[in-house]
Amino acid sequence: MIDNNEISIAKFCIDSALRQGASGARVSLTQSIIDSCMMLNGELDKVTHSADRSIYMYIYADGRYGTFSTNRLERDELEDFIGKAISMVRMLGEDLCRTLPEAGRTAKDARTGLELDLYDATIAESESGTRLERTDRISIYRDLTRKWEQDGYLIADGTGHEYRLISEECEYTESFEDNYVCDSNGFEGRHTETSFSAFCEMTIEDSEGNKYSGFWWDATPKFSELDLKGCSARALDKAVRQIGPKSRRGGHYRMVVDCNAASRLVSPLFTALNASSIQQKMSFMDDTLGKRMFPEGFTIMDMARTAGKAGSRLFDTEGVATKDAPIIEDGVVKQYFINTYMSNKTGLEPTVEDISRPCVMPYLKDEVLSLAEKDLSLEVIMKHCGSGVLVTGFNGGNCNPATGDFSFGVEGFAFSRGKVTHPVREMLITGNMIELWNNLIAAGTDARSSARWQIPSLAFEGVSFSA
């Protein structure tokens, strides 16, 4: 972890910058370590280790601003480095909107970095042998190969299709990051976090020579909560369920989007709510603050301070304190993401720079939800919708940030009477983001706990599909 000497060096950088003529400064000191093991077809393929220690300086001088970084933390070298940095800043164009946030807006409760319980101390005990053993636990390649050699074939569960295994790629990764931030207005904050993740991608071939791939992942700040064994089985299931796709005529259908893909439809909203997009006239959410733009009862919260959950943080990169707050509440836009620079530039009241841990709350059209009692899983939502297309993945496409018009390639399954009937591929959905969200039928309760963005399965009415 960052030690007291390194913290004193960060503070020295602030003092040095002010002493050499800067009007303000912020320093971000980061230490990070990432270790990963990868296996291909049950054999070790690659081992990687990366470690970084760096210091970033944000310097304000004479109405000008610049950012600089170095991994050299010797005081004499830093003194010279900062002097040269200030000289370079003074050569830049004037921008009086560049200022530090007011001290009253910054976090006061992020002293140790451990307040949010995102650090797993067992990472210090992990060694290369441990990581290799954990990677091996992800793999099911040898089990499948033995079954193939014994039976001469593999059967896709639930479909009856024969297939053979082409490849299995498994990866186990653990990472650690410790970040200390201070500025010349007196802010000090620290964030310490570990992450453990497992990933697998399976590629298979059916009896006709068609190839299909499926992947699955899991991640968590605490190793004890990581599902190693389930990754490969789920990846294989996603691959085999794609066997036997059928064409489907274009038209307007109900669309259900699996929670693992649903963030693709939410991210354009957050981009449009960012003050930089609004200032540049590249936002379809311009002039919507305080207005009902979405269905009554629809809510997205930013649960930035949920202990033990990935994505939580007590402050943003400026040091501004986060809070649990609605972004959209009961269909009404409640907040833009406005950092200090954009606030100065637009005159809008500053908030935070961007979303931390968005949570789409349960929603069911025309029904009052008791959140403690209603279980809106993917299966329940499909049954409620009856028939349509279940989207499990997006294949390219884009959303126009100025108008909200979108076009996305999708893959997934047709369903009828709430049950999957057959896979579909190479379909395209088109529409407008505001119109799409106003045709929301349901938002589930099945967001994956391991995801930084808590986006559940979603269902929409009358979506335009092209075959």
C-alpha cells in the first residue's frame, strides 16, 4: 500500500507547486498491481504481471491549466519536474474556467481508503501457484475431452444437437489499487480496492460445421464471493444454445434484454446527461432537468456509497463527495453530471463528474410494485411479455448523441408464451432512445451483484426489428 513517506511526497508536490508560482494544484498518487493467468484448452498459455506507481499533477497557474505525470518520486527530481511543468502551463492558452472544486464540496470521510470495505487482505498471500490453481479450477476442458473420447460425441443440453469442442480460453485475474488524492484547498482522500475475476470463452462446432462462441465472467472485490467453477459451464451453455438459429421476419416485437447486455441501452442516457455533451449541443437530454422524460414510476439511482460493492466510491477524481441520489426519479430527470470546469463554463450548479454505481430500480408497467415482495427475474418478465425477441448480445451499431436515434445489431432468441423457441441472429433494432424508454414494460430485479452497473433485465413494447 501507499506508505506515509509517499503521502508526504504527495503533499510536498503541492507545496512545491505553490512555492514555484502555481495558484492551485491537485496530486493523485496511485499504486496498482495486476496479475493474471490464462489457460488455453486446459494448458497454461500466458502469465502476466504488471505493477505501476505513478503520481499525477494537475496544475493551475495564471488562469491556465495542465496535467503531468511521472513515476519518479525523489523530492529533488520532483522539484525540478514541477518547475518545468509550471513553465509549460504558462505557455498554454488562458482558460479561467479551470479551477479546483470548492472545499465544501469535497469528501471529508475518505481518510483510510478502507471505509467502503472494498479491500481483501488475502490478496497479499496470493502467489503464482495459487493463481495457477485457481485458473485451473475454472477450466472444464479436460472433463469434456474425456467425455468426447468416451462417447464419441457431445450433446447440447435442452436442444439435442451434437457438437464438438473447438477451444476453451480461461483467465483468472486479481488486482489491487491504492489511490491517494490531495489538493491545495486542503482536500485529502484515499480509495483502496481489490478485484478478483474469472472469465471463460468456449467455442464449439455443430454437426454441420457451424461454429459458435459463448463467454461468461464473474468479478468481486472479495475472493470468497467469486464463482470460479460456474464460469466455463455458463460459457458453454451460452454457446450451445446458439445451435440451430432460424431466420425471423422483420417487424415490431416486444423486446426483452438480458441483464448481461442491458447496459448497452442505459449508457447513452448517462452520456447524454453529462454536462460536456450538453455544452457541446451533442445531447438528446438537453434542457430536460426537472422534466418527466420517462414513464411514471421509472427510477435510476446512483448508489455510490454501497459498502462492499464494486463501483462504490466516496469521491470522484476531483475529490468531490459522492452521495446516494436519484438520477431519474419517477420518470423525472433529477441530475446532470457536472464537474467544476463544466459548471464554470455553463453556469450550471456543479454535482459530480459522472455516475459511480447506477442501479435501475424494479419497474412493471401499470402495476404497483412492492419491492420487498415482487421477484422480476428474466423468466417472469418473459412470461409477462408473452412473445417477442430475447436479446442476449449486441453486435455493433451506434446511438446518435444529439438526437438519440440508434441502430444496433442484436442476437438472441425468439420466445413464445414466455418460453424460448429458437435462436435468432443477424437482426437489427432501430429507434429513438426517448421513445424506446417510454415504451418500457418492465425492469427486473436480477441485476448481477458482481457488476459495477446494476442493470437488470429490461422489456420494451413495439421495438422495430429488421431481419
